Amino acid sequence: MAVTQALADALRSCGSRGALAGARALHGRLVTVGLASAVFLQNTLLHAYFSCGALSDARRLLRADIKEPNVITHNIMMNGYAKQGSLSDAEELFDRMPRRDVASWNTLMSGYFQARRFLDGLETFVSMHRSGDSLPNAFTFCCVMKSCGALGCRELAPQLLGLFWKFDFWGDPDVETALVDMFVRCGYVDFASRLFSQIERPTIFCRNSMLAGYAKLYGIDHAIEYFEDMAERDVVSWNMMIAALSQSGRVREALGLVVEMHRKGVRLDSTTYTSSLTACARLFSLGWGKQLHAKVIRSLPQIDPYVASALIELYAKCGSFKEAKRVFNSLQDRNSVSWTVLIGGSLQYECFSKSVELFNQMRAELMAIDQFALATLISGCFNRMDLCLGRQLHSLCLKSGHNRAIVVSNSLISLYAKCGDLQNAEFVFSSMSERDIVSWTSMITAYSQIGNIIKAREFFDGMDTRNAITWNAMLGAYIQHGAEEDGLKMYSAMLSQKDVTPDWVTYVTLFRGCADIGANKLGDQIIGHTVKAGLILNVSVANAAITMYSKCGRISEAQKLFDLLNGKDVVSWNAMITGYSQHGMGKQAAKTFDDMLSKGAKPDYISYVAVLSGCSHSGLVQEGKLYFDMMTRVHGISPGLEHFSCMVDLLGRAGHLTEAKDLIDKMPMKPTAEVWGALLSACKIHGNDELAELAAKHVFELDSPDSGSYMLLAKIYSDAGKSDDSAQVRKLMRDKGIKKNPGYSWMEVENKVHVFKADDVSHPQVIAIRNKLDELMEKIAHLGYVRTESPRSEIHHSEKLAVAFGIMSLPAWMPIHIMKNLRICGDCHTVIKLISSVTDREFVIRDGVRFHHFKSGSCSCGDYW
């Protein structure tokens, strides 16, 4: 007995050390002493061979020497096969076993889990339960719960909980941990939290599972709160928080946590360094990254491939390609990850030819093609719209079989869609044996980009599972193509989904839709939703809300939100300056622009468009000239067509027509119809027929399809008594097939948008509206208004109908907000000023150019529009 035990101990020692030569020598010793047929020692030897990776020795022993294998023998063989990656051999042996015990079932389930064949693991558990030949133990439940969690199988989780209670495994720390982790991964975080609170001594793994659940389902702030309250933390806890902060965009906080982790004496591991270096790359913080690189060299005996890849990404993203290549060249084992990161880094800095060169080098060195490297290079073709190379890479994918990889197919769909080849995009999609949410979303986006909302919706409806990104894509499709009401219905449907939570992209899209149609009340409701979700002070959401308030005529609310916002970016400043400009508040726009400069924010191209537009709407000539000069002299921004158009409009409106014409002549690029149109509008204001003819001639030569310039010149001729010339312009419009853009106005009443057109008879209350308008016209006649001999359509212009309807429908204290697609005409402007006086009502009208606030018989524009 003593000899047998000594030999068994020696075999276990060889297995633990991987000493294959020793195991073979002991095998010979067993034969010599006549113990080679002892099943106990045979099984121990079998285990030692597998531990040394000697699959062939183990097979030979089983076939030649073990005459009467028992269930333990078969279990050892199955376990060995699974660990060596020969799962098919394990399955075959399992099927041939004359008798199985719980360890047999557990071994197969564990093998499936390690091979990520989670569904097979669940099916094996079901077979075990039905067979009745073995009762599950704690390890069984750990295996099946891990597989259930990995699949996120929400229906099965409660059933496994029932079996857990039936077999009474409460109190086993491993099973308790697996149970909590399963419910977290299946999305039942609240229930997992209740289970966790009942565990007397939760393991650190159990605590980390709860941390992951809070971060995933309730957001990073809940996770931070839980992390700070954790009674025990290990390096995994710290790494999870660092990764969660980085992934949620709070990269500086992630790096701050690394510093705190180091200060508290927690040893940084490879995962910590990988997350930290990735965070530095996102911030383009080369200094921080270099310090971490130095610490990696000092603390890690050998840089693993993941840390090395993070270092390569850092240097490549920060433009230090020599350093990236130096780290890459120092690697003894350059795997596909490091190659892919280097290729991606060169793509980010538009070194496309270098990326292609690196890809070819990778193929030559590794003698293989990696799916992620292929997807990365296809993405480079996407950015450059290089369909030719993209098709070559598609061909390479087909030859290598990588077209079956989801990430590659998704990249190909995006490439073909962006290049307008929807036929091939749909061919790739239909050829995919397996699709993920990205695949479906890419097709929705592809058809949305060409305005085919019906087709996009077909793909959306064809999905089994949708997430916030998919809903946002469909919502954005409706909003982008003017179907705002359908988009808002889509949002209502999204709120009814249990597993989908609107994110910041959802609200940015919704605010854009509300702004486009002037949906004030609905905008307020969505503001409430963002406050409830804790997203109202998210910079992107706040920026969109500021724009929404501005475009809905509520500039004071826009200013309040702007003042509340911490961490304003250039978009925030631009949104506020643009809002003031649209409302004719040029001095406030200029002041906000100056505040932006004083706070150290750097203006961009749009900032100058916004402030120059504000100067134009308010006649601030000197200020406009100052900003136009500052743009190039101080900030190095070359003026574009929008800036020149604003300056021509500014100078022209102020009566400096010659100076405006001289500025057009000095433009470095060819003036567009918008630039000449600005001069033409100024000529009408100041009655300069000669310059108006010149400006109109240039507009007509540019074949602008806009009828506005034609109508403007016809009006100029008509006002000057040149009826023949006016008629000639209208004839030219007819010859060119140019039709006058129909004017229409709309407003929101009781969550419904009402649309009006000139002489409209489609509104259900049209008779009452016209009667009300006639009544109002009689009242303002007492103030001296004289109705011009104008067509009936001008008397019933859309904005006048909307004003009458607003007075009828809205309470006296409520300002009446109206949107109009064209510039308000002079007669309507005068009429609404007078109506505001006789009714003591406030009207806020957004026309095609700017806002007009009518109150007490005057307009905010000061009749300067």
C-alpha cells in the first residue's frame, strides 16, 4: 500500500510540474514492479499524461494497458480531451460510456463552457436531468448557471432558481456566486441584488458580479456608489471600474482611479495597464501614456500581447508612429491583435497606403488573414469611399472564408452602403448565416441615407432583438427626412420596451425633431424625460435642448440652460450664439462670442458664421467687420461662402451696397446664388434697380432652382413701375419651369400640429378662422391700417390664418408660437404688429430667415429684417 501511495504521489508531482519524462519513467517503474494493471495507478498515470499535454501517451495507455477502465478512467479521458481542445473525442467517449456518474456529466458541461458552446452545455444539463441516473451537485449548478448567464437566457434563469431551491444549495459559496452572476448577466439586477443581500458571506467574485450589473444596467454613477461601499475589493474590482469609466467616456476619472489604486497599494496587473493605456489613447495623452509605459517596463517581467497592443494603439493614435513601430518590432510574438492595432492607428491619421502595406506584411509574416484586420482595412476603404479596393478585399474575404465573420460582413455592408451600392450591401446581408444588431442597423442606416424610409422600416420590423442603437437609427431616419410625427410615435413605442432605455443619442435626435416642427409642448415633455434619466446636463443633450428652445422661440429658456451647463464645449457656445442671432439679438450674440473668447474657448468655422449672422440681423456693421478680420488674423480660419454671404447681407442691409459688391468681387471662390441673393435683397430694401439687375443676372446664370430671387426682382421692377420688366421675369420663370415656393405656416395646439396655406380651405375650422381674421382686420383698421389692393391670397396669407387660429385656440396668457417656411412679407409683418396691440397678445414667429417677437404693437426686429 505504501509503495502504491508513493508512486501515486510521484505521478501527481510529475503532472503538476509538466514533467513528461518523469511520468514516462514512472510508467516503466509500474511495469517493473508489477503494478501496471492497478486501476488506481493507471488512472493517476492517465491524469499525469494529460497534465503534461501528452495526448498520444494517454490514448496509447487507454487502448493498450487499461483492460478494465472504470467511470473514473473515462472521466479523466473526457476531461483531458476537453482541455486539449478535442471536444469531439470527449463527446464520442461520453456516448460510449457504459456507466456515467455526476462527474461525467459535469466534465462534458465544463468542456462545453470552456469551448463557449453554452447552448450545448444547457442541453447536456437537460439530458442529465431527464436521464435520472445522476443527481446534480454544486459543480453542476455552477456550470449550467454560467452557461445560462453567458447566453443571457432570461426564460431559463428562474427555472434554474427553482431547481436550486429544490436541491437546497443555499449556503454553498460557489453556487451562490454563480446564481447571482447568472441573474446579473440575464438583466435581473434588482433580483440579483436581493439575493446578494441574503448571502451571509459573499465572495469577492460575487461582489464583482454585482458591480458589473450596476455598471451595465443602471449606469456608471450607480456602479461608483456601489464600488465605494464595497467591504472588500480586489484588483478585478478596480479594473472593472476603470474599464467602465473609460467605456462611458469618463476617461480622466478612469485614470484618476488608477492613481488611487496605486496609492492604496493595490498591485496593477496587465488588465489595469491595458485599460489605462487605452484610456490615454482616447485622450490622446502621450505624456500620461509614456509614464505608464515606464511603469510597465519596471513592474512586469514580460509585456503580454494585450498590453503591447494598447501601447501600440497609444503611440499610433498620438501620431508617434516611430514609437508604435518600435514597440511592435520589440515583440517576440507579434500576433494578429498587434498587427490590427498598428493598421488601425495608421488609418486614423490617414496613412492609408501605409495601412495597406502593413496588411500585406501581416499576411506574409503570419501566413494567415485575421478577420479584425480585414474589417479594419475595409473601414479604411469606407472612410475614403474606395470602392475599388473594397471590392478586392471582399474577394479576398470570399477566398479565405472570412466573409462568414460577422465583423467583416458588417464592414462590407457599411462600405457598399456609403458608396451607394445598395444592391451589394443587401447581397452581403442576405448571405450572412448569422447576423447581429450591427448588421441590421447598418441596413436601416443605409436605406435611411437615401431616403427610403419604407425599406428601412422593413429591416427594423424584421429584427428579433433591438437595442437603443437600432431604435435611434430608425428614429433618426424619420426625423432626418421630415417625418417628425412618425419619429415621435417611434419614441413612444421605444418607451414601451422593457429591455431598451433611451440614451443621449435618443434625446439629441428628439430635440432636433421638436426644433424642426416647433413642437414646444412635446419638447417640454422630453426635457422632463431627460431630467428623470439624469441626462439633461450631458453636454450633447444640453446643446440639442438649447437649439430646440431657440428654434421654438424660447430664447430665455435656452439661455437659462446654457448658464446651468458646466463644461461647455464649442458646440454649446455655437448653439447659444446662433440662437441669439436667429432672434435678431445681435448684441447678445456678440457679447456671448466675446465671453467665449474670454473663457479660453477656441471658436471654429461655425462660431464665426453665427456671430456674423447676428451682426447682419441687427445692423452691427463695425462689429461685423471686426469679427470678419479677426477670423483670419487671430484664429487662422479662412472665410467660407457662409461668412461672405453674411458680410454681403450685413453691408447691403446697412446701405453699403458698393462695399458689398466690392467684397463679392474680391472673394477667393466663385460666389454662389446665396451670396448674390443677399445683395439682391439689399437692393430691394434700398431701391437700387441697376445693381439689382446685375445681382439677379448672376443668380439666373447659376441656374438656381429657388424661386425667391426671381420673385424678388419681379417685385423690385413692380415697385419701380416697370411692369413690363416684371412680367418678363415671371415669363422667364415659366420658361425655366420654376414655380413659386408655396408659403405655409404651422403651429402646435394640444399636442397636434396645425398647418396653414394661403387661401387654405382644408382646415376643419376654416370658416371660423377667416371670420376671426376679418374681425381682427376691422379692429386694426381703427389704428390706421389701410388694406392694400392686394390679391385675396395675400389677405389670407398662411401666417395671418395661423395668428387668427392661435387667438381662437390658446388662452390669453399664452404666447402664440408660429413657424413659417418663407420670409414673412411686409404686409403680414405690419398686420401682426397691430394685432398684438389690439389683442394684447404676444406672437413669436419663426420665418425662413429669423425670429420675430411681436408684442404691444412692435417687433423685436425693429423693422430691420
